[in-house]
Amino acid sequence: MALQDNGYIYKPDEQPFMAGSPASPIHSGKRQLAYVLIGLLLIFCAGLQNGLMTANLSQVRGALALDVMQGVWVQSAYLMGNAVVGFMWLKIRQHYSLQKFVRWTLLMMFVSNVLQAFGDHYQLELIARFIMGVGTSGLLTLGMFYAMQTFRADKALVPLALSAGLMQAVSSLCYMISPTLMADGNVQAIFIFQLAITLICLSAVLWLPLPKGYHEPSLSWQDWLTFVLFATGMALLCGYLSLGNILWWTTDWLGFLLAFGVGLIGLAFWFEAGRDRPLIDWHWVSARQIAYLMLMAMMTRLFTTEQSVGAGGVLNLMGLSSEQLYDYYKIIFIASLAGLVMSIATLNPKDVRKNTVFALLGIAVGAYLDIGVTVDTPVSHFYMSQAMIAFATFYFSGPVMLEGMVRAIASGLDQIAGFVAVFSATQVLGGLLGNAIFGAYVNIKTQEYLSNLTAQIVLDNGTITAQNVRGAVQMANMEARILAYNDLFSAIWLVVSVLFILTFMVWAYRRYHKIDVLEVEMQKLQAYLASDRSQK
């Protein structure tokens, strides 16, 4: 039976790409503009929800009387929800319909915002943040669907490459607008603003719904079992990596989080390996090209945390206010958008790995420029280095996501959920690993330098007053942390430079021999699209 909507029968080339996705009819110019603007609004809202919390976490902790560990759990709750539910949204859309997915996504966003705006308890904040993590995962997909209504044929994958990066770029914008929202010191203004943006998104979606799609039975109890195992394992790993530097890694019960987290994820893959139609095809995910793609995506994401842990740590140590850092975040935001635009403008499916190579170069050069900072270094010193790292971060993200989706679709639509699950995991774990490893490195090096500096203070001064000792130790602690950050910048520069050289050699070899790593997959994808639409 032909798919129709309000009496209009969709043509073969307008049919939904797959169950759970919207149809793609030809729209008028004004309607195309409306769809892309709503898509951008939804993606902006998705990035805003976590970006404002990250930018104002210390103020939120103070308003809710949270200690450091509770503040970490508030952040982790969002990451847990965002990381583990994304791949189930695909199956949920296919099984229950696109329309129900839209309603549930917007309902989750609304509920989480209301809980934050009118609840002032730690437990409510945890629940709200977890729901928000789930909701923003769906909201990002919804924004991508809206933007795709403006593009057709091979251009339809452009929003896919843009959406995830654009959502991350909003985080820098949140630092810019936070001083205005917090002008009266009332944290409630942030939550009300988030709720208002969500209501605007809800109104826009009701005003211009997505074209109709179709759904089919897709979920089974085995899928839900895999989801529970994988999601619980990922949540435990997020908790372990988030709390390691707070409680320190030798804390006994942290080891249980790691052991059970890895064990549950391993159990999920073991269970999937024996299924005829697995949710996550371990054999496909572990194939050489896919494993390399995932590893490079995680490693690049890991090293981009130099921006938050390295430069961000130095700026926090200097005690600069948000107003003083306005130009800094503005430059990062502009560089991020430039990286996104350039990644799309220069995207070549026949040379898709190029972006990752030059992204590593940008990170390496950025880290090198940060070497040599002191307590007197002005914030302007970081403009160039962090702009390069921001540009590199968003220059690589879109093409990596695009390559993975092309490989997944070419291997069969059943692989999409598995790719989304593992790719989301690499991005979340890559960021958390970067924070954990770099944070631990800075702490260890700080203690080494502090031990030497305090010993030197005693030797140089002999017997001095307690007040002088406290002042000298405070200065020594700041000096030790600055030296530790310089060591971190040097280590990142060295390691990323080696990675750049290796990936550049592989890329240059393929380019010289005209090896297209996506040639077979692109042919399969084009053949699939042609046959699928002819059948419809």
C-alpha cells in the first residue's frame, strides 16, 4: 500500500529511507527554509541543555548546596542518559513510529526542564539530568530530520555530518551568554531559560510537523536485555571515570564500578554474538576498518580535552571571571563553526580520512603553542592555540560520523543501531578518558613539583613563621600546577605529533595509490537506494 499523508501519495523518490524516518517530499523554498531553521533551533536547544549546566556548575552547586562529588554525579547523570539511549531511539522509532518518538522526546525535555526549574533537591536534579540526557539524544536526531528536509539525494547526508558538531559548538556559546543570564546571581534564570527554549521548540514542531513515515515491528526482549546490560555497563564506566580524580583511583569501591562496567558490556557483546539479528553486531564492529575508525574517533576526542583540562585548568587557576573570558569563548565558538563549515565544504567521500589527519595536526600545534605558560600569562595567549584546537575538533567530527554511517548502511540497515551505540560510546568515553588521564597526570606532576618546591622553601629559609610558610606553600602550589600543565601540553604535543605522522603516512600512501577506503561501501549504498526506491 502506498504511503500517503492527508491525501497526498508519496512518489518513489520521496519515500522514507527506512522505517522510523520521515518521507522526503519536494518542498517550496519557504517551507525548506522553515524546516532547516527549526532543525537548527532543535540542535541549538539540545546543545544548550548541557552547555549551560557545564558553564555554571559551580553556581548550581552553591544554589543546591551540593558537594564536589554530588556535582560530579549531576554531570555524570546527563552523560549516562545521553550515551546509552541513543542507539535504542532508532529501534523505538522503527517499532512505535516517528510520531511517538517526537512526542516522547519533547515530553522528556519538558519534564526535565520543569523538574530543574521548580525542584531544588539533589535527587530531583539527578533524575532531571538523566532524563535530559535521554531527551537531548532524541532532540539531536529530530533536529537532523528537520534539516534533512531541505536537502535531497546525496546532499541529504550533510545535516548528519553537521548536527553532532553543531550541538557541541553551542557549549562555547553557553559560556558567552551565561553572565547575562546570571546577572542577578539567580540560578533559577538558567533553568527558566532552558524551559522557554524547549517550549519554543515544541511550538515549532507542532506548527510544522515532519512528513509522515511508516513503522514496523523491530523490538524484541533480546534487544531490551542487550540494552540493559550495555546501558548499565556504560553508566558504571561513566561513574568510574568521572569520580576517579575526585576520590582518587585507589579507592576500593571505584574498582567495583570498573569491573562491573567492563563485565556487563562484555556480557552484552557475548549475548549479541549468538543472535541471528543482533542489536550490536560485534563481528562487524570489530572489523579492521570499523575498529580503526572507532579508535581514531575516540583518540581524537580524547586529545581534544586538552581544551577543557589543559587550557581550561590554567584559566581556572588564574581565577578569571566569565566576563573576562568572553572574548576567549567567542573566538572558540567562531573557530568551531569555521571547522564545521570547512569540514562540509572540503568533504570528499573518496578522501574521507583527510580531515582526521589534519585535525591531529591542529591539536598538536595548538598544544605546542600552549607550552611555556606562567602565572602571568594573559588570556590572549590562548586565543590562537585554542582556536586551532576548536577548529580541528569540529573539522574531523562530521566526516568520521559520515563514514561510519555510510559503512553501516552499506552493510545493512541493522548495523546502524550498532554503529550509533559504539560511536556514541567512543565519544563519551573519549571525553571522560581525556579528563581522567590528563587530570590524573596534572595531579601527579603537581605533587612531584610541590614536594621539590616545599623542600627548597625549608632549605632556603631555615626557621620561618607559620604564616610565611603558608604563603610560600600557596605560591609553590600554584607554581607546581603551572609546571604540571606545561608538562601536560608537552606530552600531548609529543603523542599527537607521533599520531599525526603515522596517520599522515597511511593517508599519503592511500592517496598516492588512489585507494578509496569507501569505494565499495558507496557503490553498495547507491545500489541499495536505487533498488529500495524502485520497489516502493
